Amino acid sequence: MDVALIMLGMAVLDKIAPRKKDLLAWALVTCGAIITMAMLWLVTCGLM
């Protein structure tokens, strides 16, 4: 599921930012957001 989200994100980013530099920057931001959401989800599940 995570891989599918990453693939979908890359496909969307490829349309939004076709240039390599923009794509790399967007990929880093997207990965950071995914990691942050995963950490929040793990913390929430740990507290429940």
C-alpha cells in the first residue's frame, strides 16, 4: 500500500513538476510528509 502511494505520488509530481530539480524537491517534501504521517499514526496507535 505504501509503495502504491509512493508510485501515485511520483506520477502526480511528474505531471506537476516535470523538471528534475522540482521533481526531486517535491519528492523530498512528499517523503517527509509520508514519514511524518506514519510516525503520527504509529504514536496514535501506540497510545490507543
